[in-house]
Amino acid sequence: MADPTEAMPKSRDRQAALSVKRVLTREQLEEFAERGYIVIPDVVPPDLIAAANAAVDEQLRARPPAEGHVGVVYRFQQLEDAPVLAALLRDTSAFSLAEGLTGNGALEFPETVQTALTYPPFKDAREKPHIDGGKGRKPGDPPWTFTMLAGFFLTDQSTDDTGNLFVWPGTHRDHAQLFRERGPEAFTTYPNVKLPERDMVRGRPGDMLLKHYLLGHNGGNNTGDSVRRTVYFRIRRRGHEATWGQALQDPWYDFAPLRGLVPSSGETGQQGR
């Protein structure tokens, strides 16, 4: 699979790309269905990226990490308290691009936003991925599941080990297969599935990541010279809270336009990658 940043427009071309109405291509839909994530270049203009970085600076002045901190810092806010960060999703083509995976009008606008920072030098020792929302859950408790993760790069993560998120391509289908076999209650512990080679997600400021909820992922290494900054929104399809069990067992339950693009059972996992 080609690096999605290689064909990225530069300078004036980048500005022109931002003014064009954006829709996902057939190739992007197929890539998301097959691999469980895509990176879309130039979704957010530079002025909104600069404003978002300034908002993060303000967060850190108000509540700085410990002196000499190395590793991750996560901050969560209600969207009403973070209008500048909300603009990344609200005032760009980002939300409509996300609905290209689920159908127009299918998604609810999220209520919270996460700022994820990684202070260098840091190497994540975890070798296995996770799925959000299952940790510490007891049988019978509904997990905090959602439909997809939308991530916005505030810093350059176009090279390896600059805080890039780790993902395990195709595991969204593997996990759904396991939940079909064992039921959604298997979510109480991380599903033990055969793992492919992991990828580092690469992108530049202004790019957007869309990631399937069931795709295994983890934080990444930062051996660079600067703090990695990414802003995440966890987005749900309308009615997801009542159908989370079905969404765990059918990878296309919340993604109707993707159904049939790739096999969802029998040929998942290592095959076809």
C-alpha cells in the first residue's frame, strides 16, 4: 500500500485542495473497508491548525505536565468548552467525509474531544493492540463503544517514530469474526486474534485519520525533537447505543456503504492483505 502522504499537494496546490468540495473516492472506501483506516490529506486549513495548536498551548499553560515528563499526556474536554478544537470537525469537510463511510445524516456529532500528546524521547513497550471501551468492563455492563475515530494531525507525523499511532490493518474484521463466534461479551478482555504486521499512521498538519472502531491500535513511539499533537473525536452512528452488540459482530453494521466491498467472514485476517 502506497504511503498516503506521497501524493500530497504542496503550497498553493494544498490551498486549492481545501476549497474543493470533498467526497471519498471508491479507492478510499475500499481501503477503509480492507485495512480499517484511511488518512485524508488537507482536510483542515492552516489557520485552523494554528488556532488549534494555540488552544493546546493554553491547555498546557493552565495544567502543565510534570517537569521533565516523557511519554503520553491525554486531555479530554466537553466540546462546548473547546470551540476551537471543535472547529476541526465542524468547520471543515471532515464530518461530511466521515459520513461518506456511513451514509449522509447517519452520524451524531460528538460531545467530547481528546488531545493526545507524546513527549520525546519515548518508546511504547506494548506489543499488542487494544480496542477502546472494554478495559475494566464487567460482564453485563454496556461498553463505551462508538463507530469511528476521527483524528487530526496538529504536528508533522509523516515520518516514523514521531508519535505515530500504531494500527494493525484488517483486525476490525478479525475482531468482528471473533465476536460472532463468542458473542459480544468476549469484549471484557482484549480478543486474542492473530495479528498482522502493524503500521505507523503517517500524516501532516491538516490531514485527517478515519479509523474503524474495531481496528486494533496503540500509542506509538516518539524519538523526534518535538511533542506529538493529535486531536481525536469519537463518533457514533445514530442509535449506536442500542445496537452496540450488533456493531461488534458485524463490521459493516454502522458502515452500510462499505458492505460487500471486502469479505467480512471466512476470509478475514491474514488472507487478502
